[in-house]
Amino acid sequence: MPNQEYKKIAEYLVDAEVGKREVIKVTAEIKPDLTVEEGYLVQKELVGIKLAEGRRIVGPKMGLTSQAKMKQMKVDEPIYGYVFDYMLIEDGGSLPLHELIHPKVEAEIAFLIGEDITGPGVTGAHVLAKTEYVLPALEIIDSRYENFNFTLPDVIADNASTSRVVFGTSLKKPEQLELDLIGATLSINGEIKDLGAGAAVLGHPANSIAMLANMLARKGEKVRKGDVILTGALTGASMLTVGDFVSGKFDGLGEVTFTVKE
Amino acid sequence: MGPKIKHYAAQLSVAELSGIGVLPITSDNAEITIEEAYQIQLENIKRKVGNGQKIVGKKIGLTSLAMQRLLGVDEPDYGHLLDSMVVENGGKVLIEKVLQPKVEAEIAFVLKEELRGPNVTGIDVIKATDYIVPALEIVDSRIKDWKIKLPDTVADNASSGFYVLGGKPARLSEIDLELIGMVLTKNGEVSNTGVGAAALGNPINCVAWLANRLADFDISLKKGEVILSGALSAAVEAQAGDSFTARFAHIGHVSVHF
């Protein structure tokens, strides 16, 4: 398939994001035989469109990092997408619901990378050695597809459902924490919606970035110094509605909050 | 009701000894109340104590919203821990001693003062706690195929089987139990993860609930007793040859083999 076709699909998805409307998945009609590799080629075009608009990449984000989600999608490798500057919300800030389609929130641990990490052969230990800080985060995912109904190539093309991110302000050196044993709770209006520990992310959140570095290496790319990377959800995803006060609490990493506005 | 209490208690006792599960009590008698179910539990505990076993603590069950929903209840339940249920850390549970075991990871409290309800609060629990340790509970049901309703599990000593204490004893002042993380592995693979908040928002709340509930029976939690405060994650089925380890933030790990 020529690049022009990937770009068309990317524009279809960007239009859905900008127009705040859900669309039919790519594999339903536009390209039923879309492969995982082609999904990433669409994503590359989508990233290119945003960069051409003057957006800046904050860092990659990992998806499908839990056993449950991998089983559900029948995959043995996570996926990645990219977080852009316009997606950031201040800790304690507000999320305007009218900007999104059908957002859900998840609690995650983010890594601020101190040195380039080049695969293949990267392990979790390598990642920890090259991590400057870890910090808590709430990720707001918002698939552009109807009812979050998609195949693996669809969600990859859709930038892994990336939508908004709230980073916490409590930064810790990774050696100060046992990241696989950090407990986190996700509450909405004071009621715990879900919870989990760091090991829910591929056994250890650092493993998630190791897999990212190894996946990027297959394309001649790497994890870069200065990237802030979302490693994957510790909890299930909860639906959001106007008026919700959302809080993620992390053992040793403090709390991250935001409010959902109209 | 007296003869019926004894009858159902004897049924459960036979099931435990023979290793053959029985039909739910609630399928034989849909009218049975929770209070009667606790009387059945106490009947069997009294008999065991009469035979020389010792009560060493209590366990709290149904502390997660998921479990409470599954059984259609809105409060936890409890059972008795006997010295015969103790397995050493890293030790073995003989498969012929259990019917249909599952493993749960929990926080165990060891008390340095008596806790007597009503009106016990979280602060009282903190003051009365000597230390906490990581625990694995091997739950088991004498009811065939785990087909339990609330009165069935209550009568069956809250589906208790065995328990293992491990790790390093820690003071409550050093740890935020609400956010303590746990990962449960079976044969080296992650089965699930959990957090203290899974047990009624905080394991401390579970112990306070128990002290207050026991006041209804004029029973207290005693100095030195072990309190298993409730599962931090879903129970995982165990078979002969399986090994389980739960690792907790701050307080170490605990293992058991089948």
C-alpha cells in the first residue's frame, strides 16, 4: 500500500479526534486486512500530521500491558503510541469533557528517561539504570472508534487511544522504590473504582520500557533522553462524566487529581 | 433449632474429615439465618477445642466489593483460626487435607491488647496492634463445588483451611496500609496484584468491623491473637505441585507449596 493511503487513514482518525466524534474502525470497511505493521505506519503518518501542526512529543506511552488485556486482544506484546504537548493537564486541573468522545481514566507510573536506551537486548534493569525519575500519572484514554470497538491494528493506528495525561508532581529516584510493589488506587468522587500494584504492568513497570526499546530497535529507533513515558495501567479503566473528581493515590508517590468539566 | 444446628455442624465435620463435599445447607433449608449459621460454626469450633485444639485468632472474609456482590451481601463474615491450621512459611499443604483449595494474600495483624466492641474504631485497632506480617490464606469449602451462599460459608467457618505467616513483622506506624502493594505469583508467574484498599478501603477497617461484630456474641479479639484481615486480590485455585508466593511492599514475602 502506498504511503498516501496510510496518510488518508491517519487523516480519518485525526478528523475524528478534532471533530470529537466516534468513527467506524479501519478494519471494518476502509482496510479490512490492515496488519500490525501497517497500523504502526498509519500511526507514523498521524504523528507526522501533528508534528507538522507544530505539536511536540512528550514521550511514548505503552498500552495492553496487563495480562488481562493481552489475553483479551490475543497478543503477547504490548503496543505503544505517543503523548503530545497539547494533551497535558496540570495536576489538580480540569478536563473539559466536550473536547473528547468517550474518555476513560487509568492510573499509571511514568518514567523520566535520563539517557538514551537503545535495543535490542534491553532489560528492566537497564531501564532503571537510565531513568532519572519516576512519577505518578493519570492517563485519559479516548478511542476514536465506536464503543471502544477495535482490533489490534486499529488501536495502533489510533495512536493507542492516547488522549490526555495528568502527571503528578512527586518525583522519586527509581532506586528509592520497589516499583513492582507500589500499590495504587483509582477513585472517583471518593469511591474506589479499581486498584492494582506495579507488577500488573508486565511484572514490573521497567519491563514495559525495556519492551518498548526493543520494539523501537526493530525500526532503528530508540527511547530518548528526556522522554516522559507512561508505562501502562495499574488499574482498569473507568468511565468519566461531568462533575467527577478523579484521584489516583500511589504508595510513596503521592496523589494525582483532576476534575471533569463540561 | 438446636438439633438442626448440631445436624448441620455434624455434616460439615464429616465433610472435612472424609474430604467429600456436601450440598449447601441453604439448599436443604432456605430459611436458615446468618445468626444460626454462626451457631453452626461455633458448634464445630467448640467440638475441636474440646478435642484439644486451640483458638489462635480470627479471619475476616468477604471484605472486597467484588466478593460481597458475588454473594449478594453488604457486610463481611468471619471465622476462627485454630492452631491446627498453621503452616510454616515455605511449608507444604498436603493436598489430601483439603477439598478444593484456593490461595489469597492478606495482611495479618498480631494484637498486643484485647479489642472488645462495640464502638471500636480504626485508631483503637492501631493502638492494639503489636505488628503486621504478610499472610497467605488457603481457603477451602466443605460445600461441594464452592456453591455457597452467605449462611453456607459462615457455617463452614468462613471457608477457612490453612494459613501461613511470613515476611518481617512491621509496626503500623511505618506503613500506609491503604496503599500497600502486593503481587501474588503461582509457579513463578504473576496471578494477580492487589492493594490494601481492596479490603474495605483499608485492612484496619476490617479488624475494627470484626471487633464490633463479635460484640454481638460477647466475644473479643484477644491479646496475642492473629487476625487475617481479608484478601487483597481474587483467590487463585491450587493443585498438587503448585507453589505460591505473595510479595508485599515494606513487609516482605510469604510462600506455600501444595
